[in-house]
Amino acid sequence: MTIILAYLIVSNGATPKKYRVVLGTISGYDILSPRDIVNTIKTEENARKAASEVLPVIKDIPNAPIEVINVLDKLFFLIDEAQNSYKLRIDSISGSRRYEELTSNALSEAKAAFVKDIGELGIKLEDAR
């Protein structure tokens, strides 16, 4: 008797539900998926659509000498490099007892390197101490 009861419980719960649906008509059932499935094709379409709607970050400057554009590009690179260098230094000293002193030193060193690098571009910061 127990085996028959166990068989009925398992067979009822283990078999998927069957629905009678007709092609081209609206289903009268809400059918839930047992797991999430990523629609990669639709995801790519949405990503392309979103990318096409984003305004460009770089603006074209007609008649600008290429040297000016190169200096701006190098300046943005140096800013990014200085930030990354400082973050790496901070991460490396995060557990130290002298954290405040070391972060102050790291900031001073990052500032000095940045001022030196932009000085080579012909940009001078008067109050960068």
C-alpha cells in the first residue's frame, strides 16, 4: 500500500503538466518556466539599440590642430593613470597601523608625479602642492 501511495505522489509531482493550446490563439493558461532562460539574441538587440541612442562622449572639433587633440588625450590618460596609481597605493596599505600617514604620502607622491607629467605637456599648475 505504501509503495502504491509513494508511486502516485511521485508520478503526480514528477510529470510535467500538459496544456491544450492551439497554434495562433491566445493561451488560457499562465505557464511558468521552472528556470530562468537568458534570451541572448534579444539581449544583444537591446544592447545595440541602447548603444545607438547614447550621445557620443567625444565631440568633433573641426579646425582644431591635431596637437591640441593629442595633448587633451594625453591629459585624460595622465589623470586616469594618477587615479589608478593612487588607488593601488591605498589598496596596498589598507591594513597598516600608519594608514593616515601612508595615505598622505601616497597622495603627495601621486600629486607630484601628476604635476611633473603634465608639466611635460606644457601645462603648469600654480597651486598643486
